[in-house]
Amino acid sequence: MTMRVKNVVRRVTMGAAAVSLAILGSGTAHAATGTLDFYGPGVQKLTDPKDGQCYNVVVGDYGDKRVTNNTNKPIHWYAYDNCSGDEGHAVQPGATGVSSETWWPIVQIRSVKIG
């Protein structure tokens, strides 16, 4: 293979790699489409929340009692701030997650994570 052909092949390969990285890299910051609707004294609504991000939803001392997932991604709610504690309670798109009908405000939704 001549030096000129090698250079052409190298440039084509590098260009293809750059395009692949640009396409793959652009998919990391997607947001869920829709809203999370909360019921209780905390945050009332999050619109188009980002994948993988934790949102604290406490206002004052209390979190929310319920969350309805009106997005296109599953979420997890946590009884502790900063999405800490147990694994979180999954809520699929179109479903409602309830902290507790009898133990609220002892058990409350204090944070949610998308995805």
C-alpha cells in the first residue's frame, strides 16, 4: 500500500471515529419527557427531569405522600434526602407511587431519581 493510500485510509477512519463519538456522546444527557406530579406539602411538579439526576422534593420539614409518573421513564422515590437509603421504590410511567397511607408523615417521599 502506498503512503498516499495509507493517509487516505487513516483520514477516513479518523473521520468515522469522530462522527461515531459525536453521535454516541450526544445521548448521555437526555431528559424524561413529561412531568412528575407530587401530592403533599413538598415540591408539586417536575417537568422533563434529567436521567440519572436526583431531585430533593422536601419543602420545610415534610416530603410528599404520592408521586404520579407522567414521564416516559421509570423513576425511584426515596424516603431520605439525596436519593440515599434503601434501593428506592420504583414507579413506572403512568403509575402512582405512595409513601404510606397510614404512616405519612413518618414515611414520606423526600427525593426522586429518574431512570
